Amino acid sequence: MPTTDARRSILDAGQRIMAHRGYAAVGLTEVLTEARVPKGSFYYYFASKDAFGEAMMRAYFVEYLADMDRIFAGDAASAADRLLAYLQQWRDTQTLDDCQGKCLAVKLGAEVADLSDSMRAALAEGTDGVVDRLERIIRLGIEDRSLTIDTDPRSTAEVIYDAWLGASILTKIHRDAAPLDRAMAVTRHLLHI
């Protein structure tokens, strides 16, 4: 009987490979070889490649959102400082590997949204979780007076996320961090910091 360690290995291998090559370009055999898991184990955990993709996206966002929570609960003196620390980490991870980044939402978002409704739903839930956390840290920044905004916190959080997601894609296209630097400047402007 397969173990939950095998399931985790399959998900981790899928994330590593698909973060570089995309969803459609990667076959299950490649993922299972990387995970060092027998082929028969795959169907014990996942009914199909789409079910695997959905589980992979959900697992990715569980880790991603936990990392956001860790940064936002950090020791920085102000909410604005914690938000900027998160955005700096985003910039750093998106400029790795000749600006090819590590974010599955950036890498797979447009590709899988058209392929699988269940994967699109997992992406939507995950990205909503990111915006929820951005909204909360913006509200905390207003309370501690480390930032101010001209619109409501939810709209501001959505604009910031939209800008950073778009900048991440442009960074991959141009293999240049300038779009992320512009996103940081726009974010600072929106938050008056």
C-alpha cells in the first residue's frame, strides 16, 4: 500500500518540474521518475492528471499562504514593513533562474485556466487567499499609521496583486527585473510609503 510520503513526493516533484516547464509539457512518467515513485502509485492518489494538477495547486497555495502568514506575523515594526518584506521576497523569487521564477500561479495560471475547471477553481481560491492577506495587512497598516490609501483596502489589495502578477509575467518574458521594480514603486505610491 502506498504511503502519504509517496503522495507528497509526487506533488513536490510536480511542482518542481512544472514550475520550469509548464503543465502540458510534463508527462506523468517524468513526475513519477523524479518522485521515485512507482507508476501504479499515482492512480492510488489521483484519479487523473487534472486531479493531480488540482491537488498540486492546492498544496502549493497551502504552503504559499502559510509563508505569507509567517512574514506578516513577523517582527517588523510596522505592517508596511512586513508588507514590503513580503514583496521583496516575491521579487527575489521571481528573479531566480534568469528571471524564470518559482511561482506556480505565474507559471501555470493562464495555461491551466483554459484546460481544467477544477485547476482554475484551485487557482482562484489560492489567489483569493493572497488578496485576503494583502487586504488584512493593509488594514493593519492603516491602523498602525504606517501606510495610507486613497481607496478601500480590498480594492487596493486587488490592484497590488494584479500589478505584481502582471509584473512577474513580464519579468519572465523580458528576463529583466524592471517590471517588478516598477510594481514596487507603484505599490509604494499607492500606499504612500
